[in-house]
Amino acid sequence: MVKVKEITNTCGACPAQWEGLTVNNEPIYVRYRWGYLSIRIGPQNSDIMEAVGGKKIFGKQIDKNGWDGQLSYSQLKYYTKKVIVFPRKENN
């Protein structure tokens, strides 16, 4: 289970996206576009660009029509609750 210590929403829709850090100081990148939610992680102590092209730790087609690009933080936590522990709230 990946534990995230901080997460910030960097885009609200099309794509919905978040950037953050795990408790092990690995950058984490979350993107929801075309109905597909993907989460990637970079090496410890690297920058967010390493996560953008990093190892995929989660991927799921959420919207079957493939057009959706909006996802709330509560929805993100719901869909990933079996593999990722996010903070209770996003950073502002």
C-alpha cells in the first residue's frame, strides 16, 4: 500500500490532475483524462517529471464512454482506496 503524505490539485478538469509526495519522498502524479485514472510514481527524492514518466502503480477505466475528465478528490480516494492511502485533505 502506497501512503501519500501531501497532494495538491494542479488541474481541475480535462485532465483532473494532482501532484504530491509519498511518505518515502517519491513524487506521485495522478491524472484523470478520457475516463481513465492513472497514477505514476518516481524514484525517491526525484522531481515530479520523474513521476510523470514513471512507474504506473494504478490504472483503471472509470468512465465507460471515455469522455470524462472531471474527478473530485473524494472520488479519487474512493477508486484507489485498496492500493493508495491519500491524506484526508488536499493541500491548498
